[in-house]
Amino acid sequence: GSGTFTPGSLNIANAQIASNAAIATTKLGTGAVLQVVHQNLSPVTVNTGTATSCGSASITPTATTSNILIFCNTVVHGNNADAAEYYDTRVTLSSATGTILSRLNDAMLYQVNMGNGFRQGANTSFIHSPASISQQTYHLTAIRSGGTGSAIFNQNSAGNFVLMEIAG
């Protein structure tokens, strides 16, 4: 048929949208969550002054204007009674020795008399703006900064990353 259409006069209910319909990301607007990646992290023992990757997660942005909202959590179990033992814990880009994006704690377990062990949690959240549509890989990295003991990061698999692509 024919008729007159007045823009703004048509209301579309959710029930009228096909179940297989997709909304273009360009229609979502700034601040929309475009994708989410969740990665559980396995336990890793750190016992040296060398940067050690304690797990990673990757995301591939869909636009160069996107931002990545990063959440990283870990639980650390110290294995030594050495009260001078401590760890520098950070999120790095690309590898354990990559660019430091955020520090969770620069002195985890510092001057704690651990006896038979001690646990401490750490977390961080921050925004990274990669200006790229290439895969971005984020590492939870730890370095023993002092002492002679070891620590298990992501004790009982209690570490994780959540990466969220946010439309820019």
C-alpha cells in the first residue's frame, strides 16, 4: 500500500524485533559494552627476581576508538617465614616484561611473618586505550623484590581477568 510516514511517529516494541536481528555497533553509542572476555588464572609459583607471567587474557578491539576496561584479581599465598619477602605485582602489556600498565601492589606480603603461610588478595581496574584493532594481551606479572621464599599467585585458581571493550 501507500501512505504517509512521519519520522518519529513509529514506536517499535521489543516483541517486533526479530530474535535473530543484530544491532550494528555503530548504533550503540559511546560507552556501550561491545564485548567481554573473562579468563580464570591458574596457580603459578614465583620464586625469583625475574618477571614471571602469572596468567594472561586477550581481547581484539573492534575499533581503534575503543577503550579496554580491565579488571585483574589475584590471591597470593606466601610459602616462607622470611619476613623480608615481598613481591611487585603488576599488569603488563604483551608479555611479562612488557609495558607496565598498572600496579596491583608494589610490596605484597611485605614484612609479614608468614610462619606456615599467609594469604593476601590484590586487585586493580583501569582503562587502556590501545588505538588499535590488533589483539591486546594483558599479563598478571609478579617479581620477588626481596627475601628468599616463594609465593603462589592465583592460589586455588582464585585469580582472574575481566576485559571489556567499551565504545569510544
